[in-house]
Amino acid sequence: MRLNYLQILFMLVIMMLASVVLAQDWSTSTTPFIGVWQGQWSEPRGYVYEARATFQVTNMRTFKGQINWVLLKSPRPEEQSKLGLTGIEFVRVTYDSISRVLTLEGYDKMDPHYILGLDKYKLIVAENAEVIGGLTYNHGDWQGKFFLTRIK
């Protein structure tokens, strides 16, 4: 079956429209968490970490992130020599734009000093998109607190 010029033109227009949708630049209104953030994580036993988080669009509404951690405080005497050491947690990211809930799940880490565990995070993105905060799984008790402010 031969295609006529109108059919070919129609197919080209559809392909162009599809490529525009696929190449869409996700605005901060639909992905307000994209960028670089800094803040702190803490939990009741006395652990405190400084955090620098980066969240990016990977493709077609999937996101990735990494959190660079610095151990600031530990309740354990044997970890006092590790204060100031760093590690990186890699996280899977999902975002619900209606509820503004940002969900992170640690899936890998670079932790040569054994200062990190992988965590799960349920965070809220503020309406002004300048603050993110919420709770973390923290080995099952959901008492980890994580707050970030935008720096880029």
C-alpha cells in the first residue's frame, strides 16, 4: 500500500508533536525539587548529619538524586573519630505534584568510612519551593528528621 503525501505529512506532524512532548523542559512548577539543596538530618539517639542533596530529571518524568553526607554528631564513643567524615547515598526519587510529597529511597552508597545506612524519606516540598522537609524511616521508627533549603 502506497502512502500519499497527506498521509506522510500527517505522520511527520504527529512525530514532531511527540518529540516536542518528549523533549519538554520540566518547569519548577511541576518539579520544584530539581536543583541543589543543603540541610541537616537528625534522630533522637543523637546522630546528626549535614546534607547536600542534588535532584535531577533523568528522562520521561523519572528522577534521580544523591545526598552527600557529613557525620557531625554520633552518640557512640567509638565513632567520635569519624566526625567530619563523608559518604554519598544514591536515591530513587518520586514526586506527587498534587500532594507535594517527595519520596526518596536509598538504593546504593559510597561509604568508605562506614558512616551511612540507606534510608527511606517522606518529604513535603514547600509551596515556595525553597524548603523541603519531613521524616525518614530510620531503621523502622520513622523518627529521622530531614530538612533542606534550596541553594541552586
